[in-house]
Amino acid sequence: MKKLLLILVLTVICSSVARADARSDWQYLLDEHARLHQEGLYEQAISVGQKALNLAEVEGGKDHPFAALSLNMLADTYSGLG
């Protein structure tokens, strides 16, 4: 019984670490997107922004706030293209 409980606890901890890694990856991509956008490198920013959006949707789903923020930032970049 103790072994089963230990395995369950370790599984929960590992999945939390994986989610934290995904969040930091998403945050890195979002920061990179913002930097490229500010530098006027819109095409590159869109490419990075799409990666951030894809990661957010895979990790949290299309209705997740990270996906919404990624979409908002992409929309802002597309408007910069004119």
C-alpha cells in the first residue's frame, strides 16, 4: 500500500514538473515574440507566436488563457504588417 501511494505521489509531482516546463517554454516563446515584434521583425514574430500558440493549445486547450493571450499577441503583430 505504501508503495502504491509513493508511486501516485511521484506521478503527480512529475506531471506538475512537466506542466511547469511547458509554461516556461511558452513564456520564453511569448517573450521572444514580443521582442521580435518590438524590433519590427513581424514575420519572425509571427513564426514564434504560432509556436507559442500551438504549445498553449496542446498543454491547456484552445480555451486556456495562455492560448487567448497568444492569439491576442499574434493579432497585434498581424496588424503591424498593415
